Amino acid sequence: MEWFRRNPKKAAGLSALAVLCLVILVWGMSGGSAKPAEDPTLGLPSSPGALATPTKSPTHALTGLAAPSATPTSVEQAIAAFPSAGMGNIGPGLAGSGGSFGLPPHRVVIEAGSDGPLLGVGWRIPTANGPRKGKDLSYKNWFRHSTTAFGKPDYAQLYTRVGPDSSVVWCTVTVDGKVTEHQESHGPWGGVFCQG
């Protein structure tokens, strides 16, 4: 009983599975005998002599598409050759209108900085127009990367660390000129992670 209280989702799934098994069992048992009423024939006669022979002559002739009398020389002639198949007068144009869909572009800027060298910067922008991930091991005290990204937030991630000679490290994600994430750490061996 304690297991059911600790795992309510698993208990609900297990109960649903038991009910499903019970329904299948009852349905299978109430379906009649296990032997089919007739041998399955897929609608085909069992012997060659059992084929039906027509007793009347056909009442009308079958018609197919007319064979083209000449090759069309214009698009209008080619379209006119298609049968309407009972659709009536379609008219001179098509109903409805066109449409388009695309993800909106966003200008994304990721930055990191410190009063000492950055021990490395790792970044990722999954929907970027250019490179989608990278790292910087130049040990400079400032990093910046900008690109165009598409879709909905979040657009970018950035991680960096500093060593014993630094007292502050920060990172910022800016989307369309607005800061969406800023983190700052004080003291040596600091690290920051930004996602925005």
C-alpha cells in the first residue's frame, strides 16, 4: 500500500493496464466459438467450376476516357483536355489564397567578461544562422559572439570560469537589444552560466 502512495503515476498506469487486460479477456471470451463458421476463402470460389456465368447481355456499353486526337500545343488546351469528372463548371480560377509561415529572426549577442583571464568559454545557440556552438580558449578577459537566431526563447547558452587571479566574472545574453539574462560571480575560481 505504501508503494501506491509513493508512486501514484505508476499505480495509475498499472491499474489502467489491469483494466485493459480484463476488457480484452472478457471480449475474447464472449466472441463465440474459436472455430470460424466457414473456411476463409477471401471471397474467391473454392473450385474452378463454381464461377458464375452471365445470364443476360450487358444493358449498356462501358466507356473510358477518350483518346486524344492531337497533342495539345498550349497550357489551356492541356487543361481543357482533363475531364471534369462530374464536378461541374470549375470556373476560371482557383478558390482560396496562398500563405506563408516562417520563424521570426532575432539578433542574439552573448558576452562574458572578467577582471582576469577567462579560462574558457563554451556557448550554444541551437537555431543560429551560422555556427551553433563553439568554445573560446584564448584566455582573454572578454568574449563576445553575435548571430541571428530563429524561433521562440530560449535562444542561447554560455558558460565560463575564471581562475585564482580574478575577483569577478559575468555573462550576458541580449536578444533584439534587450538583456534577457545576466549572471555575475565574485571571488576567485568563479563560474557563471547564462541562458536566455
